[in-house]
Amino acid sequence: MTAQNKVSFLATGSEIVTGEIVNTNSQQMAQILFEHGILCGDHLIVDDELANLSTGLKFLADRHRIVITTGGLGPTTDDRTRDVITAYFNQTLHFNEDSWNRIVKRLTERKRHIAESNRQQAFFPEQASIIPNLNGTADAFYVQHEQQIIIALPGPPNECLPIFKDTILPLLINQTGL
């Protein structure tokens, strides 16, 4: 199947699937893209189970050239988006010292405990372009391989949407064929 030149969305988190919180990120990003003449395709929500994340990502990537994921970049054991994207591109995770330093600085400024689990937020696929998160600890990133682009954004709207507007939207506007 040939991937369509549309942007698709994969919102991750069991709390979204159960209705505990509402996925507003995908709706807002789709509306902004539409206003810029960029077509959107499928919107999918999956829980935190690794197999479901992998299946959801593959489904969207097979159908769309660009997939934007939201959520699953935090410090808990169910935050697996980075792992799924890394496996999808057959890469390995690499520790990013700059990202780790930003995490430590932000947590220290807020007088929060720096748990060992926070370190996982500083691991990225080896070919990822990292986007600093100015409003939280989980940096965003994207990986482009040939024509496929997968973008990983943090879940909280106050973190996700500024990164989307400031960095991802200009990136997508500059993509040919969208």
C-alpha cells in the first residue's frame, strides 16, 4: 500500500482510551493543519500496551507518510512511544546528554526529586532530531527515513501544542506534496 500524503495522529495512553481524559491535541493540531492547507487522515487512540502501540503505529505509517504521536514520552514504565518508534525504524536508543541536562535543570528549579526513571526521557532513536520541551521534561523528537516521518510529542497539551506550533508546523509546511 502506498502511503498517502496526509498527516495522521496516534494518541497514546490508557487514560484516553478509558475516557479519564479527552484527546484534544489531535483535534487542535488537525484544525491548525487544515487552516494551512495540509490534509489530515486517520486519528487513532491506543492504550499503553506495547503490542497495541506497535500495531497502531504500523497501521498509520502504512497509510500515511507522516504520523504525529502524542503521549508516552514520560518517566513511567508505561511510557513506551520512544521504544515503538525506535523499533519501527530498526534503530537503537541513544542517550542524549543535552536532553538529560535540561531534565535535571527543570526538576532542580522546581525543587523536585530527580528519580532514576527520569533518565529514560533522555533516550531517543539514533537518527532522531530532538526538540527541546520548554514547558516540561519530555523532549519531543522526529525521525525521517526516506519519505516517512514520525513525530513524537509529549501528551500534556501545554507541552504538546507549543512544540507543534513553533517547530512541527513549520516543518510540515516545508514538506513537499502535503
